[in-house]
Amino acid sequence: MKVRNLVSKRFKETPADCVIASQALMMRGGYIKPVGNGIFTLFPITKRITSKIEAIIRQEMNRIDGQEVLFPVTMPADIWRKSGRFDAIGSELLRFKDRSGADMVLGMTHEEASVQFMTDVADSYTQYPFMIYQIQTKFRDEPRCRGGLIRVREFTMKDAYSFHTSQEDLEKYYMRCYDAYNRIYARCGVPEVVAVASDSGMMGGKVSHEYMLLTDVGEDTIVLCRDCDYRANMEAAPCLLTNSPGEIAPLEKVDTPDCKTIEDLCKFLKIEPKQTCKAVMYQRNADDSFVIVFIRGDLDVNETKLRNFLKAEVHPAIVTGDSGIHAGFTGPIGLPEGVTVVYDNSLKGIEWFATGACEEDKHYVGFNIARDVGEVSYVDVAKAFEGGICPKCGKPHIYVSRGIEVGNIFQLGTRYTESMGMTYVDQDGSLKNPIMGCYGIGVGRLAASVCEAHRDNYGPIWPISIAPWHVQICSLRADQPEVAEMSQKLYDDLTARGVEVLWDDRPVSAGVMFSDADLFGVPVRIVVSPKGLKNGTIEIASRDKSMKEIKPVDEAEDFVYNYVVDALGKLECRL
């Protein structure tokens, strides 16, 4: 491919609405073009990258006995009603009616489609286990599109679904997928992706992992340990801490004028936030009934944990004058009837607290839950925090990082097969529901994440396994016959040997040519120039600046070929 013929356009300036580096570089470099909010057209250079990612994914899915299928993007609502998700999922699921008035959906995921597909097909235990997968377009009506391909509405995803006759068999296959995912990310050039325990969310199931690329621009919060390999998404990480009980004292109601915040209260009483019991208020989405979480004053509520505990969706409370709740002065004593009260684990065993007195400008000091409220149940609904206790090694070395989710795997159990009536005849003649696992990777998001992880200020540094081309030839002064002739020979000979070559022979300055080459991010750059040829040499350099060689003209081709083959081999890829 010649740059002059490439369907692409590059820009010197970064578009104003780019929020992260990979988005800016992919916009400037002619990789993506916005069509609508969270919807993009991919230029040829990006399609080459995503096609290589898909090829690696296919190889690894086939390696663990996956069979590729293709589900429809558009589905009748009936199969989603069977699973219960048509009504359970919010506006992220795009619903519409066809010309006959039938309810339809655009697939944001394909659990229902996979079960509908295999019902009456896998009807005997002798056909199990198996895994089917697809690489397909999906649509999620995402309210917070950002970062180019990082968070979009329309996207390409690999999703796989495995079916089993026992939990033990699912767990064995789950680990095969776990390992396959690690190989996929390593082969795509991002071995720094880590697997973290996660919350299953709308997917269901009890065991799940997310694969995270650790980066400051990530939207997900990851909890890690400095001393062991513990890793979890904030939504799934337990909050473990050591409490200082304090000394028992009589319960006393005190005036606390205008002390509606923990900060104001601590300043007024000259105490620390961890000596307070604060109230965080929510309402159930279904009926607006109040839920009040009591938690240590220096901690925050993990709303995912709270939703899972309540088995209900909630939103921050809107406290009105007729609610009987005194915002800023709420405590466990004196609450109106009908309020659901949740006590976080962080309060357990503490003998002395300051907390609201459910009266304007009043707080209690010396509050003791066991004495002043009685026996209560404690649950973990707090966010993990820096310096917290690791649930694996027990050391207080928890720290928090950010990450981009680039894949996930779930043990679904029988949630979908049972609700949708999929059965098989077991060995003893009984009908049973298959046990499922599911495994997803966003292709475009992975491409953008690789760009985020491997770049400099000038452009992407694509790993050779997914780079749009292996080699770029920069012909300085291509109007000179000797430069054009040598460039053509290198292009033809390397292409004949299976090397993918991008050739820039445009009549532009060296600065423009090298600037564009940086944006292309091709791993190996060959510079053919009048000065070099006069000395009988050709300059060869890697985009990541780890290699730069001046080679004799007759050695250049073999050197580049061997370099490409070796680099691909290290990532388990080949020409």
C-alpha cells in the first residue's frame, strides 16, 4: 500500500472534544471518524488492526474447542421476555417495533440468542460440553460515551457461550478460557492486562472476572494488594479494616448548630471522621421507599454492593420536609417507620460514636449500637480504600488504581437455560438445565486500549502482531531515480516474502513524512535517502526507538525480514 493511495486524513491539531490520548491520536491519525454520539466509521488502517485482533481471538477460541457461529443483531423481544431481561434492563437496551408492531431489540449481548439457538439442538448429555462463539456487531444505548472507541454505543465484540452438565465441568472450562484470555492479550502486545474479580451485574452468575488494562484514564476502579496477587474491581472488593473500639460512655444529646457534614461535625466536636457514624440515604427505584445506610464517617458506600444486598435498584434520596427525615442530622434513633436500615461492617464492635439525633442541629455522642439500638445485622456495603486489609494475605497493603475493562468472563449457572426452558436428557433419563459460562472481548475497545498503553507524544506504537503494517518505507526525495528504484525493490521483495509494507513516496518534506509515520505507528521504519544511498546504506529503525541500524544496501532486506519474523515469533504470530 502506498500512503498516497491510503483512504485516510491526518491532522496536526487535536480535536477539542478528545478527552484521552488514544482518542486524540486516533482522531489525528485518520483511524476513526464520528458518525453520531458513540458511533464511528473505521478507516482502513483501523480495520486492518481490528482484523488482526479478531484473527488472534479466533485462533485462541478455536484452540479451546470453540465453534464459530453468527447470531442476528436484531431479535424479537419474546426471547428477552423469557429470560426476564426485556423489562429488567433499562434504556441501554434499544427497543423498537417492526412494521407489524412486534416488539424488537438490538442485541447488546447474546445470552438469550445462544440459548434459543441451542434449545432442541443440544438435547442429550452426550453432546456436552461445547462452546460456541461469534464476532458480531452489538448496540448498547450508552449514556456516557467517551474516549473514542473506549466507550461507544455500537461496537464489535467477541462473545462466547459454553454449555455444561455439571458445575465442576464449567469450572474446568472457565479456567481454560481464563488462560486463553491471558494469551490473547499477550499476543496483542498488552501483557500488562490483569484479571480481577468482579461483580456479575446484569449478566448474573456468582463468579466473574474482568480483564483490566491498568491506566490512569480508565473508568473502572481496581483494588490491588502491594504484597500479593490479589486484584478485584471496586464493585466486588470486600472492605476489611481494623476498628478501634473506643471507650464506652453515656449517650448524650448535644447541640451541633449547622453541622450537617462530617467535616463540620468533626471540627465542632474535635474528633476524627472514623469516630462518627454517618447516614447515607437512598430510595428504591420501584417505590421511592427510603433506604438509609449507616457507615463509618471516613468511608463511602459501594452502591453495587448495596444493590446486590437489597436485590433492588436505588438512587440517591431526595429528602422532603414531609419525609420525617432530618438531612444532615440523621441517626439510628428516631427514624420514621418504613425506612430500611442497613448497618455496614465498619461499625461492628465500636463502643463510641458521634451520630445524628434525628433532630435539627442535634447529634448524639457516646452512641453505642449494641446498647442503644440492640442486636443488628452488619453487612459489607463500603468501598475498599487505600491502606485497607487485603482479603487474601491479610496485610494492610490495599491500594487503588484505575483501569479500562477490555474483556470479561462469567460463570452464569442456569439463569438463562432455566428461565428459557432449555433442557437436555441426562444419563439417568431425567431432564436438566445446562449450566452456562460466557466470555466477552470488545474488539474496538481493545484496539484503542493498546493505543493508550503503547504510544508517545507523536503517535501510537503498535505491537507488531496487530500493527496495520509491519514495515513502512519512507522515501526521501522519491523524485530521484535511485531512491525510487531502491524503494520499489525493497517494497516488492519484502511484500513477496509476506511482509506487510506501507510505502510513502509522496513529494513532501521529511518532517511531514516522519510526522505521518509516527501517527501510523508502524513497528519498523526504513528510510531511503539520497545521502544514505550515496554511502551505500539504508537506515532502519523501530517505532519504539529500541533499535536503529545503518545497514549496507544489500543487507537491508534480510535484516528487516528477520527482525519482523523474530518480533512476530515473540508474540506467537507469524507471517
